[in-house]
Amino acid sequence: MPPREPEPIPDWMRRYLEEYLVSRLALVGPSPRIERPRWGVMSELAILEDGQGIGHVVRFVRSKAAGDRLHRAHELAHAHHLPAPAITLVELSPAHFRAHGFGVVAERRLPGRHLGPEEMDETRRAALAQTLAAWHRLERARWGPPGRPAWGSFVRRGLVGKLKNRLEGIARHDPEYQRVWSKRVLTFAKLYAQVWDGGPPYALTHDKINPGNVLFGEDGEVYLLDIGSTQFGAPGKDLAAALDYFARGEADEADLKAAYFARVDPRLADHFVRFEPLYRLWHHLSRWAARARSQVRKAARAGRAIPLDRGHSYTREREAVWRWIERGLERSPRR
């Protein structure tokens, strides 16, 4: 999976970084390097590096709540010695938002590589499994973001709500959308919800595992990046995403599962095996929604209609959703 070309730095971002943040971060040298990332979601994110190679990943947040959640996630990760970048600067005061219109959270940039499935081997899969397991071993009785537990049924309020949100996004952006598709997905999810026994205690999950958010460090450690989405919930979606992004076939998937299952409570392993079709559907539905939205935006910028051939990424995700529904129905879930 080759990295994309970095996008140009917006004027407002460059001006803020050069006039305000360079001195705050005590960067060395007269001309720090500023660029956008070549991996991951192209959000309001910049990389700032000085003449000695010391770098920071600067995240711009448009709400204090989002910034606070990201900051809490970092504090929780480091309190439990989980592999994640260190925070180097936080600017989330009301005065800062009034002055600039955004808040800032900077993280230490770690040396390492982002890898695709073709670059993975048994050692790297085991290292990835170890990192996922380390996060998922941190448990809590209630689901929800760190610092704000959510009460009620995770399946009815959490999972089904997330699926409905993804389906609404698909309805807005996939020009082939049919209402019957939503009914099909939700009927399948509710079938599995009928036999959902609560599962193991909720684990600390990343929720956005992808090659841009997983860094294979030079020290052999595997780090999870962009942890603002961290929450306590059902960790099966993290593993489902890892299997999709970092395994080339059933043999690789089996290796990654075995390495992960060997490091987590057997309850987590058992729950994933029983509910794998639901977790895999959840992952591909999220990708379908994101990629359909991306295709619409690209087409709008190019001033053309959206091509609908089967090679498009959101079409492949849609087909993956249907495959997992079929496989899930074949398994006939039971207690």
C-alpha cells in the first residue's frame, strides 16, 4: 500500500505553526520542516520537524470536547504503559479557541514505518497482536469514552446506533443505495443481538485501526496513533480491522488470530470467534461509508459524475458486507 503524496500546507496552518508553535516546542534551527502526512486520514494534521530530526505531530481540533477526549486517551494510555506517542504540547483553553478558532494537541513523532499486508511477516504480525492485546487487556464494566462511562445496553445503544450512523452516511453518498440494504444489515445485527450475552468486560479499543494509524517502530514496538477515538467497548472491531488490513489470506489471518488469542483473556477469544461475522460486517460497513463519502467528494472536486464500476473501493466494501452476512447466517448463531 503506497503512501499518497502529501497535501499542501494551508496558509492558516503554516502561519500558526511558524509564528506560534515553533517557539513553544523549542525546535532547533532556523527553518523547521512542515509537511502533511503521507499516511492516514488527511485531517487537520501537520508534521513539524527541526534541524536535528526531532519531530512533532500537531493535531488541530475544532472543539474543546474533541481535544479533551484526545488528551484523556493519551493520559490513560501512558498511565497503563500502552505503546502510544507522548504528548508534547496541549493548547485547549477557551482563550486559545477564541483567539484562533481551534485547539492544538502535539505528540512526539516516533521513528518507524507504516506497513501494508504485503510487508507483514510472522514476527510483525505477532508484534501487532501483542499491541492490540495490551490495549484490550485494560477493562471496564461500562462502555463509552475514557472518563465518561455509558450506561445501558451496548448492543442496542452502542453497536446498533453505530451501524445506523454508518448506514445513514451510505444513504447520503452511495448513488446506488437501496433502503432494503439498511434493513438487511440491521436485521442481521439484531439476529446476533438476540444471542449477545454481554460478552466479556468492555476493553479499551482504538476503533480506527488502519495502516496509517499503526506504526511499526524502529525499536520493534508497534504503536497505535490517532487515539482520539479510543473508548471502552467490544474489541472485536479492532481485530477485524487488523485482519483486513494486515493479512493477505486465510493463513495470515490464522497466524494473527493465534498470536492475539494467546495474549488475551480466553473470554475475548471465544467472543470474537462466536461473533466474528458481526465484527467483520461492522468494520466493512464503516469502510463502505467512509469510501463512498470520499468518492463523492473527489467527484465533486473534479466536476464529474461518480463512476460506478465494480473496481471502486466502496463497491468492494459493500460486497464484503454481504459476504459476511451470508457467512454469519450459515453459522446460525446460538448461545
